[in-house]
Amino acid sequence: MTWLLEDPTPTLVAILLIEAVLVVALVNTGRGALLGAIAGVGLLGALLLGVEWLVVTDKESVEASLSGAAQALESNNPQAVMDYIDPASAMRNRVAQEMAQVTISKARFSRLDVKFNRHVSPPTAEADFMGYVNGRDRRGEFPYENFAGRFTVRLRREGDRWLMTDYELHDRTGNTRR
């Protein structure tokens, strides 16, 4: 059922198809009663889209945290990045060290897959995605300005936010770097 709340596309497609069928039926039959059905389906669609917009699922919240962290990386603001990392995590030191070595111009991710563990308190999540970074090494030791890799980020729910606690970078051969 969460698919209905995470992506408006199925709702839009279903409503548009139903409306198209009703309009064709109206044109072919000329029955005015179909106008009420068209209006009712339109109202139902608006209601469903409103619910989708208002309800923020855990996956959407994790995605928002990762997007915020990516924007903070692009602004080259270590403190803004730290706002997305658990204060008790050793990840903070690693990220601070890595950010001191690079200037980032673009950071984004795609193919996000999130798995949740709601059987622990607080709940945790593991986000797997492809990360893309454009930037330059401040010391000139790394000759490439573009980097792409598969990341696994672990998160912990803190109130209504998801904070990162650890991450792994997987290279093309399947090796993992922490």
C-alpha cells in the first residue's frame, strides 16, 4: 500500500484512463449522468493525490535526508553535512576528513533502494544507491573530477528525521571500503 503514497504516477494514470473511458462513453451515448461520474472520479483523484502529497513515508523521509546531505555536499559546508549524521557516529570524523580534501561541485544519487528494520528501537534503515560526485581534489593527488560508485548508507530514526550512522563504498569488483 505504501506504493500508493510514495509515487503519484499510478494514481494519475488510473484516473486519466477512467476519465478517458467515461468521456468516450459520454460522447457515444450522450447520457448526462456520465457527467456526474466524470466529476466524481476527478474529485476522487484529487483526494488521492492530496493524501499522497500530505503523507510522508519513511522511504520519502530517508530520500529527503540523503537529498539534503547531497545539497550540503554541493555547498561544501561540512557543518551542514554533519546535520545529517548521527552525532555519536564515527562517520562524522571520516566525512570531515574527506570533505577537507575535496571541493565538490555536484553530488547526486539514483537507484535508491531502502530496507527498514522496525523491530529495533529506534528503527534503522539501510539505503543502497548509486552516488555521483563531481569535484576536484584540493591537493591534486586524484586526477579525475568525476566519481561514481555504489554506496550503502545505514541510518537511524531520530524523531521525524533519519540520520546517517555509517556508510560503505562498493567498488566495481564488489570490494567494500568503509
